[in-house]
Amino acid sequence: MAQQRGQDLFSRLADRGEDVIGRISDIPGAQKLLESATVLKERVDELQKKVRGIDDLERRVVALERKVDQLSRSSGGSSRARSGGAKKTATRRRTPAKPKPAAPPAES
């Protein structure tokens, strides 16, 4: 009897839920709310796909870092390996020349 009552309760809740979903289109702001929820769901799905791809990228980066370390160790005679890579030269910004101070007027 208790099991039948539980099924009856769930059936009634399901029916009520269907009624509410059916009436949502009659509520003034509900359509916009539903559209926003749908867009949010799609964006979350896209984000999940991108986040799942990060693990693969991290593994690739770790593998590449190991290869770079091995290559830098094996080419011990190279100046780049010892110095840590090519050095960048700093670009100096030219500043306009300062005007020379005017000479004091000659006394006559």
C-alpha cells in the first residue's frame, strides 16, 4: 500500500510539473527566461568541451618541455644551450634632443 501511495505521489508531482511547464508560455517574462536558460545551457556545454581539451594540451606541453630539455642538454657545445637561448636586444627609444639654453645677450 505504501509503495502504491509513493507511486501515486510521484505521478501527481509529474502531472503538476507538466502543467506548470505548459503554462510557462502564458507568463509575460517566462519566454525570455527560457531562451536565456537555453543559451546558458549551450554555452556551458561548449565550455565543458573546451575544458576537457585542456588536459590533452597540458600533456602535450609537458612532453614538449621534456624534449626541449633533452635537446638543450644534448647540444652542450652550442652557445644557445649554455646561455639559455638567444638574448633579446633592448630597443632604446629615441627622445627628442633638448634645446640648448639661449646664450645671454652680449653686453655692448
